[in-house]
Amino acid sequence: MNYIASDLKVVGTRPIRPDGVDKVTGRALFAADTRAAGMLWGKIKRSPHAHARILSIDTSKAMALPGVKAVVTAEDFPDIASEEAFVGEGPMNFRDLALNVMARGKALYEGHAVAAVAATTQAIADQALDLIDVKYEVLPFVIDVEAAMAPDAPILHDDLFTAGVTPVPTKPSNIAKVVTFKKGDAEAGFKDADVIIEGRYTTQPVHQAYIEPHACLATYSPDGQINIHASSQGHFMIRAYTAKLLGLELSDIRVNPAEIGGGFGGKTLIYLEPVAVALSKKAGRSVKMQMTREEVFRGSGPTSGATIEVKLGAKKDGTIVAAKQVLKYQAGAFPGSPIGPGCMCGFAMYDLPNVDVVGYDVVSNRPKVAAYRAPGAPITSFAVESAMDELALKLGIDALTLREKNAAKNGTKTHYGPTHQNIGFTAVLDAVKSHAHWKTPVKEGQGRGLAVGFWFNIGGESTATVHVNEDGSVTAATGSPDIGGSRASIGMMVAEVLGVPAERVRTVVADTASIGFTHLTGGSRVTFATGMAATQAAEKVVDDLKRRAAATWEIPVDAVEWKDGKAYPAGSNAGAFEPLDLAALALKAARTGGPIAAEVAVNAQGAGAGFGAHIADVSVDKETGHVTIERYTAIQDVGKAIHPSYVEGQIQGGAAQGIGWALNEEYIYNAKGQMENAGFLDYRVPVASDVPMIEAVLVEVPNPRHPFGARGVGEVPIVPPMAAIANAIRSATGLRMVDLPMSPPKVRAAIDAAG
Amino acid sequence: MAKSYVSATINGEQTEFLCETQQTLLDVLRDVIGLTGSKEGCASGDCGACSVIVDGRLVCSCLVLGVEAEGKTITTIEGIAQGDHLHPIQQKFLEHAALQCGFCTPGLIVATKALLDENPNPTETEARYWLAGNLCRCTGYDKVIRAVMDVAAEMRGETVG
């Protein structure tokens, strides 16, 4: 069924989330909060070198330390073959992941795991790490993306040959892949242009910086059954990766989803679980592991840093006739940067006749990148939206007008293939035009920037069950970890279908043995796809309840109507019966067919793409180079806000992360290829006093493929901020900042250089 | 290594524990006493997820040694609600949807309690600077600050529109 035009009673309201009280009282159990009897503490020894051959690992002294119960190295894991994996978010190879979890032969970055111990206390485990003697042959290393592409660069993998080029290369390279997208004839288009803009932009790796470090608790039983408590964006993902890396059957592993303390894409792959299981097997006891913050920075994946060249050609009236981009994305130590989305998202907002995009996926001696909120899109959009601002300035056209003139609409064919359908970009731009922020003149001494952004959003596989309990209350279970309020949105959709208040439905996240397969929480898919499964399960329950009422009244089922949580006879011809509510029907359940429950599994298609536009007002301190965000408005097409507060929260949080990416955050390396700022003091994410209120404006252009019209909302908001702020700095100072982050030293240097 | 005997008042209860000298108060709360509401996000005093109130003063429990708790009065997130009655700060965090993943939330609530104990009428800027030691990566702080300002007004007895 479709409820888009219905009069809704629950969806669109703001009830308190089902898991809220646990989270404000400290009761909610995150992975590091779980314990087991006789539990050991597991710790990882990491390479101090950016690139080194591992000559030998002597664990004897560590094993001899009282309290140490197990030590593992790569020798304790199967040496698995190369195989493409489709269980996380973005490209992955099982062998690469295995080598990332535990180095074999070579350490490829500072922080790469080389061994692990399990001991009775954390202090003993730390001592044991120091007693593991690893002999290295230090190798030349490369950190920068363009240096890694140079012909004489140190090579990370002897078996890596550039894919996507002809003829097939015979020499290994750090360029894992070249991707190209072409539409029309860009060179001919540039010849037609009255105005051409060219620019080169760079971004630095930034970490998702979830406040909860990775953690897990694993127990290997002598019968080969494994239990894992872990914080992640997908417990089925943990099961799949752990099984493959250890050569086990999926049914041997049960993963319990602990609460997750933020992920943003960074918990869509694994680091600890196979190690904890291997240690547990060897020690015969449960093993708990949790990363330190330093390990999170050095050993888990940030997103790519990149170099991006952009060229735009336009007619005098602002019509863009040609667009070109060359993108070079750091993948870290193994292939798999978000270069694909990077190539697609930069120009996805526009209707362009001639496009030429080339992207390079490049390995270097850095931690393997992980997904980060709209992976690849913020990087490419920083470049394109900065260039759009330059084009508007050169043409003397207002920044919004230039975007309106070239905006993608329904029916626009993208340069990467698909044709946009059911998109709300025009409505977003209309909302910018009519918003008080846009209409208010810029304050004296400040500058204003506008930028837009796009993200595909995805659907995919989800399972949900809805149970009417014996007393008529309702439990909904799904396989989607709740990363920021999805229990609330899913429960609300179920409540709407059943016609009961939101509080009547308790939503839980079920473990891998208790619910059908569900793809991970990522790609902004949960409210769309898992919400669809839960809605359909609730509809099946309603059908069943109507059947039971019909049987009770001995009338045909089509003579029963379901309304406001009760079965009614449909009209006077059906007979005169007192309505039956959930409690009444639940009471009779044994006599009308047994327990009332339904499970629905879907592979949801038609996730509506999302578009956003951000307006930033900034002031720039010319003495220090410090940029202050004075006012910030984020406008986005969300399809339908199921729980508007949590939709606003996604937008505000995404914008704040973008502000950090724009102004502060970066990985800083020393001359030895070691990260110098692996802590929250030196890797500074925005704090409360760094940001203003962030106004989130919800534009609702319903997605017809979702029962309530919802689109994914979590990723779009991190796409526009970097360019919106760069454009605001340009407006305030006349300076075009092309290197992220636009930190005080860089802004001050730009001011000085301009004289 | 010999353990030290420590006696402290934690959430109104006289509590005794044994701890190793290098264990932090956060380690003690989480691993010895089992109060896991205080979280470890950095163990270096930068994120505030382990915030507790010691003798009226807001501190990161990861920067205090367990043995330093001797004789102190300590309030953790588990001591903020009165029985099954949520503290108004907790209630306002829920009403304003001032949490997403919930990991930083205990620290933010404890820090807000300390703020309002000291300054019942903070400006937005004062609230933002007070809470600048509590990192939240999910919310962008907007709804957190709105919840703090709202609960401050409510606790002052002002009607909020």
C-alpha cells in the first residue's frame, strides 16, 4: 500500500524514541560495556613503520609472561584467496581485508596490525605487546597520492596491476584502477564555450571520528560455535567477514548487535572480530577488545584525501556546455577508494550535454580508507561547487541563478548512465530562493556561500518482523543497527499501519540468529528499505487481524475494515458487531489461528536520490586566519520526514561534520610516514563553541517507491558544506581557497600572499 | 601488584573497592564497579564521554586515578535520575531529540548538570563554551544546546513557549 496521500496520525510527529531512556540514563549497552565470565583482554601490536617487510615475529617472551593466554599472528589465520566482497559499503576484497586485519609478510602503514595478545588484564596485555619481537626490513614509503602515482614510486603490492586501461599493464603500479565516464563530446563543447573556468583542488583524509572506538567481545566454544557482541553498522556484515576471514560457516557465528556509538560509514568493515575469535579459540576463553582513540586514528579507515582538477565551459547566459574532471583519490594501503561515486556525484546535480570524467584509485602507505557519509561525494563536490562559484563570478551571474539554469530535473540523463526520476532538486533551489537567510543581505564584514550536493541513496535487502503480543502490544524487530533513531522511525511506520500510538510499538534490533538477512546500516537505506519491510509486515498483520475478526463474527473477510487499531464491520450490511481492538484479537489468538506475527523480507528498489543546498555566512579574522561560521542553513529534499526531529538531526550533524572537514580536520604525517595528530586534541573535530545553530529546512517531495514517500537523508548533508564555506570565504575576502582544510594558518597565508 | 582499598560515595551510596594504582577512576567505574554509563572515547580528557562530578566539580574520570576517589563524593550518569524519575535534563534531551547514537549523551548530561548547578541561567554562548569539552559527532550540537537552554529555563521556573 501507499500512504503518501493519506491522513497520517503517527508518521510526521515527534514521539520520544523507544531506546531513548536507556541512552539518557547510561543503561544502553555498547560493545565495550559487555563482559563475560573469565574474560580476557585482547590487544593488537601495530607496525611503527609506514612500509616494512616483516622478517620474523618472536612471541616466546610474550607467551612466557604470567597472565598471557594467547598470542596470534598472520600464521594463525587462513591465507585466503583474492575474492570480491559485496557485504560492506563500497568495494572490498576479502583477501585485502584479511591482510588489513593482520599483516602478512609486509606492514603497509604505520598502525598496521602485526600480532595480537590476550591476557588476564589490560596492563598485562600491554606489557606483552612490548615483549613481542618483530624484526622489520624498513622499505621506502609513499604517502601523497600524486607521489604514489609517479613511475618511480615505491610499490606497495607486487601483484597490483592497474585495471581499466589498455593494453593490460605488465608492471605493477600503485594505481589500482582508472575509471572514465563520458557523455557527449567535451572537447567540442569547450570550443563552443564563451567562458572557461579551470581549477585544481586538494583535500586531506578526514576520519569519521565516531566517539565510540571499535570494540567487541568474542567467545569461541569447543563445539566450534562462536558468539560475538560488537558495535557495527551491520552485524550480518561482521558475520560474513569474520566467517570468510576464518574459513567458517555463517551458521557457526552468532553476532549480537551492541548499541553503536556512531559510525558514519567507518563501521561498515571489520578490524577486531576475527582477531578476537582467533585469540578466544587459542585461549579457550572469551576475549574482549577495544581500540584506543590513537588506534582508531592510526589503524582504522579515514576517507580519502584527493587531488581534483575541474574545467567548466559556459555560454554568456550561464548555460554550461562542457564539464571535465580528473580525480585522484587515496585508497590507503589497499585498493577501494570511493572513486566511483566521486566520478559520478560531482556533476550529478546538473543537466550537462558534454562531460568527461577520469578517476584514479591510488594506494599509498596510509590506513585503508573506509566509507564516510556519502563516500566520495563531498570531495568531488568541494571542487565542482567551488568552480561553479568561480564561473558565476566570471559570468556576473548570481550563484543560485547559475545553478537553477543548469539544474538536473526529472528526465535528465546523467553522465554516468541513469536518468533522474522523481527528484526534488528544483524544489530545493526554490526553497533556497524563498528562504529568509538567502533573502537577508549579507552583514557588513561577512561573506556568503552557496553550494549544492547529491547522493544516490540505496535500498537493498532487509528483513522485519511484527508481532502482536498476547496482550495486544506490538513488537517490531529488524536486522538494522540503529545508528541515530531508526528504531523510532520504523516503529512509527508500523504504528501508523496498525492504527496505534507510536508508544504501543517497541522496536528492537535482532541478532543474526533471530532475524533474516539484512544488509548493513549505510547508504541512507534503513528508513527506506527496512522501513518498507516493516511496513509490509505490519500490513500482513492487519490482513491477518481482519481475517480473525471475520472468523469471530462469521462474516466474509472483505466485510471487515481496519481503522484506528480496531476491526469494524464494513458498513451496516456486514452486521452489527462491537469493534475488536488488538488486545481483544490477541486474547482470541489461540482460537483464531495461533500467534499473530508476520515476517517480510525485501530487496528494496527505487531509493530516491537526495539533493541538498547549504547557505553559509562566515567572517574571517584577518589577523589569525580563523573563520567563524556566523549563520548556517541546510535545505534538503527528504521525501517524507518520518520523525522530523531525527531527520533534522541527520542534516545538522552532517553539516557540522562538513564544517570540521572544511576548517580543521586533516591527517598530518611526519617525514617517517607516521601520523602526528592521532588524538582528539590535535585532530580537532568541531566542538559546541565552534558552530552556530544549524537551521535544517525539510523539503518534502515524496519518493513514490516508498510507502510513506521517504528518501534517505543521512548522507546528502555532508556534501555541500566544504564548498559553501569556501565560497563564503571567497565572498568575504576575495580569496579562493583550494586546499582543505581551510585552517587558520592556510587562510592567513592566503591573506598574506594576496598582500 | 598490591591493590589499594578505596572508599567513596558514589551516586549517594557508600562504596568500597580495590584498585590498582594505575587504574583510572573511569576504569574503576566501568570495570571494577560495573557502572558502564560513563564511556571511554579517548582516555586523554579530550572527548568528555566519561564526565563525572567529583565533590561538585566536573571532571573527566579518565584523568582521575581510582585511588584519588578516596573520601570523595562522586556523581555519574547512573546517579542523575531519582529512582524511576528522569532528571529534567534527561527528559529535555529526549524531548528535543538531542541524541542520536547516544554514546556521548551520558557525558553531556553530567556536564549539563554541572553547568546548571553552577550557573542556572547560562547564555547560549556560555552553554556552548561549557560543553566544548564534550564531543558529539552526530548532532552538530544544535538540539543539544536547545535542550540545555530549555531545561535551564524550566528549572528556573520559567514557562517556555
